[in-house]
Amino acid sequence: DHDLRARDVACRLVVTASSLHTPGWLGYLHELQQIGQQVRVAGTVSQRCIIVDGHTAVIPSSDHGSPGAYVLHGHSLVAPVVALFEEIWLHAGPVPQDGEDRSSSTPERMREVAALLALGIKDEAVARRLGVSVRTVRRLIAATMTELRTDSRFQAGVAAVRRGWLTVDSEPPDGEP
């Protein structure tokens, strides 16, 4: 990381909220930020990838039985991957500071909760995804409903779509209802 930065290579990294509980990871992310790299946190990341200069992308193989990756070259193949990254980057939040409550009811966190609920994911699964307790998820749901001025989860979903927090054509990730 230091060698890359010394060569003026700038990196942007999006990590999942649930990864923040991995021992040593948060410290590493703070170290990256201290040397000038950019890091943000998203509730979920739909596709892991590495993009190099917008011209090359490396995407892990989706074959569960075999390791490997696809290397994409050329603007027409890489542009959609870049667009997906930019969308995730736009909606991702800052890396929490040491001791900061990672479950706070920020607008980004409320959008994450609304998106996961819209997929029909149960509170327990939302808690696992976000790396928080079920009780915290329920508090976040209540805060989201208050922010959206709704009385039910269904109304919250409709209000979230109207506010542009969600799209109506969202597909659930593999293995989710």
C-alpha cells in the first residue's frame, strides 16, 4: 500500500459493513486513509472486483467449485463495472472512527436497512449483513420509519422508493428470498 502511494497510485476501496468487525481490519482501513487512499463502507457489495484505470477489471469467477477470475479489457466490457462501482461508491458511507457507533441511524444506514428490507430479508439476516445485533436492526428500522414518516414496513418501502432510496426493479442477491 505504501509502495503504491509512493508511486502516486490512488486507490478507492469499498468494504462491507459486516467486515468492520474483523480483528485488525478497521485499523488497516484507517492506515490506508492516513496515507491518502480513499475508503468507504457499504451495507452490501453486489460484486467484488478490481478496476485498474477504468480500462481493466478483474472479477472473481462465480463458479463456486473452482477458484479463478475473469479479466476484462476494453471500454465496452469495463464501463458497466465502473458504473456499478461508482453507484456503490456514491451510496457508501465513511469508515467509522475508533469507538464510533457503527450502527448509528445515518441517512446512509437507513437506506441500507430499507434496501435489505425491500428484498424481504428477515431482521436476523439484516443484522448479520450489517454486523450488528437484531435489537439494533429493529432500532434502525424504527428510525427509518420515523424518518420516512410511516407506520408500517410496507409504507416505509413505498416512501423509500418515492424518495429515490430504492429502485422498484431490485433483484435479491443469490441465496436470499
